[in-house]
Amino acid sequence: MKKITLIFIILITVQSYAQQSITLEDCYQLVNTNYPLAKQSKLLDNQNKLDTEVISSANLPQVSLSAYATYQSDVLEFPIAMSGVDPINKDQYRATVSVNQLIYNGGATDSALNLKSTQLKAKKKQVEVSLYQLKQEINQLYFSILLLQESKLLLEAKQKQLNTKLKEVESGIRNGVLLPASDSVLEAELLKISQNFKEVESNKATLIETLSRLITLPLTLDTQFKNPLVETQLQANLNRPELELFQLKKEEIEDSENLLSKHNTPKLLGFATGGYGSPGLNMLDNSFQTFYTIGVKLNWNVFDWNANKKQRESLAINKDIVDNESEIFKLNTNIELNKQQQEINKIEDFITSDAKIVTLRQTVLKAADSQLKNGVITSSAYITELTNLYEDENTLVKHKIQLELAKANYNVTKGQ
């Protein structure tokens, strides 16, 4: 019973895998989660956590340990001998532990944390931008596969029609209505179709393998690629992640300016030092003794030759550069959108005329079919008309796929 159940599960798994289907939107989502670059977001979070802890440690007590032993060539001497006061030893020893606690630094630590947070957002947005740019490549691969998928269906239809016609011609030859060699032309055309099938399958396998590696999902020739109905909103506002990245870069510059402004503010620290040595704080006592000092100190860089001011001016120029890059990006993107819109309009016109051409070709083929049955034309003439219809149907399908590709690229360029 267990063996039968296992076989049943395997059959169900194989069947579901064989019937695997995928959409364009699935590919977009998969590349965002599975592409190796997507792992960087988590790495950036881990790195930022460590950097933040380092910055925040400035608010914690800073403990240092020092020890030294020295021998001096000369020491302080008293001109008159004093009772109870020994000469200062030339060898001296001291070990100290110092603790410094930041009390006030003008908000520099908070500014550094804000800058680090903005830098993290900018780096993660850059990852998002890089992943977003892969959509164009996915579009090209996906719709190329769709085109081959549709081409295969047309080949199958042509093959079926030729097989039916071959039976009719063979019957006509047996009845003496058609010439004996009439079937050879059809058989040769069927062999060409077999070659076309192999070429389509080979090209499709290559494209599927490339797409599979890109989205990190196993795909096969049996995978069904669903034909999307892409909707576009022409002349809508841009919604590209690059624009958010430009804004984050500006915020990063502003946070850097704020941090620079804190560098010259006064810094107040409390400190305490405890030690053991010879001599201690009393230089007149050569014995080993413990000692300590406590207090506060103020550091204030009151003049830096305008270095800080010039650094902030440089950052302001960087902000202008980012604004300029943003304007250039918008300009180039709108130019590209205009080109793509013109391409969409052109393909739509082609599709309209393609449909009329196919209708006319079908009428001509229908007449050729009747003429072949009556022996008026040869099989070669019939195949010529059949091939003309196939090529025009293929052109129509190609333009339909190209239209969907153009719309998908338009949406990616616009950020829809």
C-alpha cells in the first residue's frame, strides 16, 4: 500500500511539474528575491547594525589602561636639606586606569547616526535600482520565448494542413487526376518544417535556460509562458526608483552637512583616573601609593582656517550635481518614452494591415486549394501560396508579440 501511495505522489509531482506555467510578473518578482544581488540588502542591514553600534559607543564610558617605568638622568633637587624629605628617586613607576565619559558634544553622535541611517537607505535603494534594470532583460527573454512559442503553433498548423493535403494529393495520383510527382513537393516541405521545429526548439531552450538562471527557477521546454495583456498609461508621471535614489543622495548630503556643523561645537567630558605608583601625586614621597583624580574638561576648536565651512560648501555643490543628474535622467527617460510610444503606434498600424493581408492570403489559398484538387495548378504553386500565408501569419504574430514587448518596456521605462 505504501509503495502504491509513493508511486501516486511521484506521478502527481511529475504531472504538476510538466504543467508548470509562469507569467511575466512572476519573473519580475523572482528576480527581485532570487537574483544574487538581492542578498546585498540583508548584508547592508547587518553592516549598518555594526556601524551604528560603533557610533553609539561614543556615549558610553571610555576606559583606558596605561603603565610605565622610567629612569631619569636628573630630578628636582632642593638646595637645602629638609628634615623628613627624601630626594626624589630617578627611577619612577606608575600604572593608571582612566575613564572618560562624554557629557555633551552638540548632538554630533545623533547626527552621525542619522547620516548612517540615510546612507543605508541610499545603498539599499541602489540595489533596488540595479534589480529594477534587469526587467528590460527579462522582457526581452520572455517575449522572445513567447514568439517562438507562437511560431511553433503556426508550424504545427502548417504541418497539419500539409499532411491533410498530402493525403488528398496521393489520392489524386492514384486516381490519375494529378501527376505522379505532385506528392514529392509536399513531402519535401514537410521535411523543411521538421527542420524548423528543431531550430525553434533549440532557440527556445537557449532562451529558457538564460531566463531560468536569471530568476533562479528551473524551467523546461514544457513550461507554459503565459501571454500577458500589457496595459500602459501614456504620458503618466515617472515613478522610477532612480528618482528616489537621487532624493536619498540629497538627504545624505544634508545629513553630512549637519554632521560637519557639529564638528566645531564644544565637547564636554567628565573623567576619572586612578593609579598606583612611585611617586604618587605627592612628588616628595618616594613610596608606592594609590592616587586618583576626577574632573571635567572642555574641548573646543575655535578656529580651523575655515576648513569646515569649505567642506560644507563642497557638499552643497554635490547637492547641485545630484539635482543636475536627476534632471538629465528625467530628460533622457522622457525622450526614451516618446520613442517607445512612437514604436507602439507604428506596430499597432502594422497589426491592422497584417490582419488584412492574412485575410487576403486565406482567400488566395482557398482558391489555390480548389485549383490543386482539379489539377489546374501544381503542388509547388499551392505550397507557394501556403508559405505566403504562413509567413504573413508569422509576421502578424511577431508584431503582436513586439507590441506587448514595447508596452512592457514602456512600463519599465516609466516605472509603472
